[in-house]
Amino acid sequence: MPIEQILILALIQGITEFLPISSSGHLLLVPLITGWPDQGLMTDVMVHMGSFLAVVAYFWRDILKLIGGAFDLLRGRMTVWGKLALFIIAATIPAVIVGPILDKIGFMDAARSMPQLVAWNAIIFGILLYLCDRYGLWVKRMENMTLGQAMIIGTAQAIAIIPGTSRSGITMTAGRALGFERPEAARFSFLLGIPAIAGAGVLKLGTAISEGHAISGDQFLTAFFTFIVALATIAILMKLVKVTSFLPFAIYRVALGVILLALVYSGYSFGTVH
């Protein structure tokens, strides 16, 4: 791949994976703007790897606490971090169940070829993001979470399998609707995303290997740039949520959806969202 394609792909993946703005909506626009062909399955695997390493690098202290809490559970001690580790595992289950079911019945292939679905989801969930953030209470922190609340956020993550929803966006929306402080809603969203991003990467890697794909130097470079961009994105967002609302992201999502709808109804033929 040319270096400009590597950089653009890294920017899109690194930014949209963690900002609540819908990565699939942006992936629809890339071929329109650039005219590039699909980058291939192994490139998708490597950008997921870059995203995964970025969230691990940023939240390594929390991850060590979660691992320590898990070991405490094995020793028969229930701690705050042990409880959170259990909640993250439990909240990941809905996506693990829903994803394969939707894929098996062919829904995901159909959804990826429906840019209007991506557009409407970008708009609808953008409005929900604003409303839940605007009117949600600021009374809870991550350590106050209950299993029921974790499962609600996990169910929201499962809904995000549908293109245009945004995994980070809908999980932060659910967190704010449940009354969690904005930084805490973002923090749990990112921690919950670790097994989700890792799982998606592993599944794609298995498919790529079975189809005979190999990792190239360009793809390693794409993963590296994705890691840098994603790490910066997470750091910036975690600072922003302390001082500003989700309104700018909601406005951006609605604008993106409107642009996509305008293109759809003008007769533009999109490719498939991966």
C-alpha cells in the first residue's frame, strides 16, 4: 500500500474506534474520497491489533488491578477490582452471543451493504448520546457498579455490532443513562472494549490465516501508526470528558449521517462496510 493509504487507514481506525462517532460510517466515505480498493482482511486484523495495544498501554494500571482482582477471586477474596473483572467478563457475553447469531443468519452481510442503516444509526444514536449525557445524573463511579448495570452496558455493546452504532458511543451513552460520571462511563467503555477488540481481531486473524493471507511490512506499519493514533485519541478523549460534554460528538454524528443519507438518496453506490 502507498504510505498515504497506510496513514489514512491508521487515522480512521485509531480515531473512530475510540471516539463515539461510528467507524463504519467513516469507512463508507473512504473509497468515495480516495478511490482506493479494499485494503484486505489482514490489514483489518493489524489495525485491530494496533487499537488493542493502545487501550492496553493507556489503561495498564487498571488492567493490572483487574488481573490482581481476578487472582483474589481465585483465592476466595472479593475485592472491588475482582468484582469489576467479573462484571467485564459478564458484560462481554451478550456480544459473544449476539454476534455469531447475527452473522449466521446473514444479517451482518446484509447490514454492511446498507449505507442508509449506517447513516440512520449514526443520527439516532448520536441524538441518544446527547440526551443521555445532557440529562444523565453524575452520581456513580465505576466501583459503585452493579452486575445489572454492567449487563445493560454489555447489551448496549452487543447492539453496536450493527454498523453505524459505535461501540464506544453506545456504551458511554448507556453509562451516562445509568448515572455514571462522564469520565467513569468512558473508562468502563474502554476497559469493556479490550476483550471485544481482542476477540474481533482473533476472529479476523483466524479467517485471514485460513484463507492463506500473510502479514506484510505495510500491514505492520499500519498497525504501528494505528497504535500511535489510538493512544493519542484515548488520552485526548479522557481529558476532554472531564471538561466538556458529548455534544460535539453528537453533532458530528448527526452531520455524518446526513451526509451519508444525501449520498444514498442521490444514487451513489457504496461498497461494503467491513
